[in-house]
Amino acid sequence: MNVNELVVVNLSETRRRSLIVWRAVPNAQLRWKPDEEALSIGDMIRHIWTAQITYHQIVIAGHSVSDSHTAFDSIPVTDIDQEIAMSIPPFQEFIDHVRELPSAAFDDRKIDRSDVGYIRSTGDFLARIAYHEAVHTGQLLQYLRMAGIVRPQIWD
């Protein structure tokens, strides 16, 4: 397996498990949140998949992007199936881009995010993207526990 496919497997496995969690959320619970300052379940899901759009823009640019807003920001989170459907095309574009990266880019090309405190290789940055999603998916599992929603089995 080459480096591109290894990164694609990691990103895809992370998203596959996220989707299992997302599908467990009843639409009526999308606005639930553990406290007033937290993101709601729906907002957390939206944050996960739209952050990946911004991360893709950063990978393309090689540095932080000034406008992290997406075309989805104005669409209210009301239906989990709609969220999932909206998340699929940008994720597939991202995966296609990762597949096409030259293997040298994973080590040699840097992502400059010195505005937030780091400069990393593209490979390192891509690993951090999967980690971001995995952490928030773990938070969602805790949200489901707190809200009394049956948590799906994601460890297969």
C-alpha cells in the first residue's frame, strides 16, 4: 500500500465510523447539547464535515485560508440524512485530491499554519484532519450517552 492509499484508508475509516454515529441520532435530538455553551449534536456534526472542507482548501493552498465559511453555513441542521448527503460530495473531492498527491508531497510539502502556531508536512497535516474528526466523533458518543440515545457499535 502506498502512502496515498494509507492516508485515504485512515480518512475513510474515520468517516465511516463517524457516519455510523451520525446515523444513530434521531432528528428530534439534533438540537440537544450538554450545556448552553456547547455545540448541539447537529452543530457538532456540521462542524466535523465542514471543517474538512476548510482543511481541503488549506491542503490545496499550502497555508491557512482566511475565510473558513462554507456554502453550507446558512443551511439549518434539521435532518441527519440531509447532513450526510451534503457531506458526501466534498469528502469525495477531498479523497480524490489526496489520491492524486505526489508521494513526495507528504514529506516535502509544508502546510504553513504559523498563524495558529505550526508548520507541518502535508502527511502530518492529513493525519491531524482524521484526528480532528475522530475526537469530535468521540465527543458525539458521549453526547449520545448523556442524552439517553442508544450508542452504536463502531468497533468492528
